[in-house]
Amino acid sequence: MIKLKKNYIIGTRSSNLALKQCQLVKEKLQNKFPEVEFEIKEISTAGDRERDKKFSEINGEGIFVREIELALLAGEIDLAVHSFKDLPTELPEDLEVAAVIDRANRHDVLAGAEKKLAELPEGARLGTGSLRRKSQLLAYRSDLEIVPIRGNIETRLKKIKTQNLDGVILAAAGLERLGLQDQITEYLSTEICLPAARQGAVAVEIRKESTELKKILKEAEAQTTALEVWAEHAFLKEMKAGCHAPLAAEAVIEDQKLTLTAAAGELDGSRIIRRKVSTNDLNLNSVQKLGRKLAREIKAAGGAEILASLQNN
Ligand SMILES: NCc1[nH]cc(CCC(=O)O)c1CC(=O)O
């Protein structure tokens, strides 16, 4: 029998997507543990306040999470809900991701466009701030003009008009969670645009010392999904490149087998290194080992060179 504290405070960014995801976690926990109270507290982050600057100008790594982690460490909140994709692979010493609660569609989409990707006119202008998306889109069609854009999902959709774009590339997850499915022109196949590691997954971060909370979260976890996500995470972590590098990873469990595909791309799309591995051993240790193995393979096949060239830019 777990002895439970009466109430926990969940911290989140204040974007619409973050709030939606937070609500989802709250509802899941509340259903499982009706006697416990979960309260939501909004926290503004540097990533939200300085959304018009480039990632590089505000030291991009973890901009959406730093302030939330400080609140967690200070005990102002007990849980933090994040898009797992936005979390750095190295967390502060005293914090951990205790559970992956949910995962929406992990594909990238072309949004707000009049035609599908293959049918867009020569030289079409597509908005994305992601090096991973840019690299893969250019590998598929080198004539495209990739326009760097930032901001939350609603802002990026507005930029189609204001920046005269033919469309934007976004995560399906964000649009679906916000009820903006009608903006989706095409779900991009993973052959063309392999998603980011952990895309669409919602992670809950806590203080390592919160052992009761950890038990609660483990009970609410989506276990098969979590294995997929941790395999992708292990790949990304072993690449030691941060979450804004042109790296992609997707793990899928099917017929008792986990298959992990990952890629590293040159920014101009001139080269994509892509490999696939799988295992029947569906436990956390084995799938993480698989992720690390795939990272070493991709680094050896030219991925290391690609990442090194990024640092010189
Ligand atoms: N980097 C911003 C970000 N962080 C999480 C999402 C969407 C939800 C997700 O991918 O989990 C997005 C927007 C996007 O990539 O289109």
C-alpha cells in the first residue's frame, strides 16, 4: 500500500500545447488516484518569452525547460510535464524522467499548404526551424527553399501568410492535440522525414527523491510506448549532440519486436546516413543498449563527421 501525500503541484509552460498535455497527465493521474489532488501551475520560460530570437542567440539547449526544472528543484512544483522531445538528454543531477505518459502521432506533417509536398511548385518556400527537417526535406527535393521560423504552433501557422510561405512543417502531435488537424495537408512518410527522437511523447519529470510519486507515475505509464521512446532517447543521448542537431530516430514495436531506425543528415541534404536495427528482447536495458549501438554505427558511418562540421559553423 503506497502512503500518499494529499496533493501534488504539476508545473508546465503556458503555451496552449503545454497546457493541453498537462491536462492530459492530470486527468490520467486523477482517474487512477482519485483521493490525491493534482493542481496545475503555469511557469513562463525563456523559450516562450524570447520566441522571436534564434535558438543560437538564447543558448537553445533546454530553453523551454530550464525555469521549470528550477521550480522543481526548489520544491515549488512536484511534477513537470514536458514534450519529451524538448528535454535535453542530460538532466540536472537530482531530477529524472519518471514516466512517459502518452504518445500522439509521431509523424511530421506539411501544414497549411495548397498541395502535397511532391506537387508543390519548384522553389516552394517551406517554414521550419528544425535542422533535422531541413536536411531531410532538401535531400528529398533540393529545389525547396527552407525558411527558418520559430514560435509556438499557432504563431508558425500565421507565418505562412506573413512570410509568404507555401506551407510549414510541424509535428502532427502538436496540431492534433490543439485540435488543428484541419491545417494538416499531408502526413509525411518516415521514408522522407524521419521524426525526432521522442516526438509526440509526453514525459513527466520529478525529483529523484520523490519515491511515492514515482510509483504513482509508473502505474499510469504507457509501457510499450515508453520502451519505444527510451530506445530513441538512448540513441540521441549516445550521439551527444543535443536536441537541435539534424538527427532523427523512430522505434516501433510490432509482433514482439522493436525496430529502431535513425538518421543523421548534412544540413544541405547532400547526405543522409540512415540505419536500422532490431531486437526481440523487449526490456528497458536491451532497448537502450540497442539505441547506443545504433548511435555508434551511425557515427562510424559518417555521423560523427556531420556533427563535427556543425560545430565549426
Ligand atoms: N520544438 C517545439 C515542439 N516541441 C514539441 C512540439 C510538438 C509536440 C511533440 O513533437 O511532441 C513542438 C512543435 C513541433 O515540432 O512542431
